[in-house]
Amino acid sequence: MKLNKGTQRRTIVYFSIITLMMLFTSIFLTNELKSGLARVNWRNAPGNVTIGEMTTHWAHYSIRPEDESLSYTIASDANGNPTVKGMPTQLFVYGVGEDFEIPEHWAFKASDAMRIAGYIFTILLMLCFIGILVNVVRGFKNELYFTRMQVVLLRWSALFCFISTIATELCSKFNMLAIGQMYGKSSSIKLAVAYQIEIQQIIIPFLLLMFAEIINIAMQLNKEESMTI
């Protein structure tokens, strides 16, 4: 089987576009994690410090009297009376007062560790994508479109992508666990901190591995063709 130069160029161009999109995504995630490393006040107001965020779910189908203060109006009638109300699915917990300090909790420390891990592996992921794009540009100069370096970088990027997404998710869950243990009993809301595996946490690394194998096959075909010639 022979891969002509036109097919190789089109394939590597499409691959480069996807890689560039993944690079922008990793840059965005890196900046997001970096801003979270320092516990910056979410509302940027003195005396109102963000402790964290908790995800909630409701075990009942009507608004109970004790939950009325948490509901918000979505639609009203002509007289301004609420006709449709909603309940929050996410809440931010704040410490109020100039002397407030975020309390110590093992889950907060675990959350910070996961955030740092996610930050490090996202940077490594970003460097892999940069390396792939540099390798592609060099390939256009010498018409060597598929190289071993691309395969290696793609395989490493799949691993880094998987670890960074898992670490980022665990960062949020550990934070919710700490808030739930400290303030959950005094809340009328039932907290949901169970870890859920998202499909993108698996499918994106899998696609990266698949791209690596496609390029590896194309590289082997080119190698066999050059040896035949």
C-alpha cells in the first residue's frame, strides 16, 4: 500500500488543526488551575472569603418551607407574584468577617494537592502538543510527515491528559467533601460529592492513542515503501 504525498499532507494538516485546538484547550485549563492555586476571593470583596463550592441535589419534588429562602424566581405573573421557581444546583460557601481564616481539613489539603498535580500534568500536556506542532512544521520542510517523535508525544499526551482531568475532578470532589463534613449537617440541602467518571475523561485520551497508532501505521508504510524503492 502506498501513501501519496497529497494524502500525507492533508492528513497531517487535519491532525495539526486538531492538535492546535487541543493546545488552546490545555492553555485554558492551565490558566484556570493556576488562578485556583491561590485562594483568591471569588467575589473580590473584603471580609467575604470563598471557602469552596458544593454540588447539591434535592431528594424531594416540592420546595419545603425551610428551603424557601434558597429558591429563586424564574417567571412571574402580571402582579409580580412568582409562578416558576428554581433551586440551586451549586452553592458557594463563604467565610464572612475580617478575621476569618479557612479552617484546616485533610480534604482541603488533598484538594490542593490534586490541583497542583492537575496543573503540572496540564503543563506537560501543553508541552507535548507544542512539540507535536514543531515536529509537524519541520516535517513539511523535509517532506517527512509522519515521525516516531509524533507517536511518542501522542502517547505521552494521552497519559498526561487522563491524569490531569482526573486530578482536576478530584480537586473539586475533595473540596466538596470537606465542606460537606464541616457544614453539611447544619444545611437543609443534601450534598452530593460522589465521584462520577465523565465520558471525555476517557474518550479524549483514547482518541490521542488512536491518532498515535494511525501515525505509527503511516510511518511504517512509508518506511516499507522507501525500503522497496
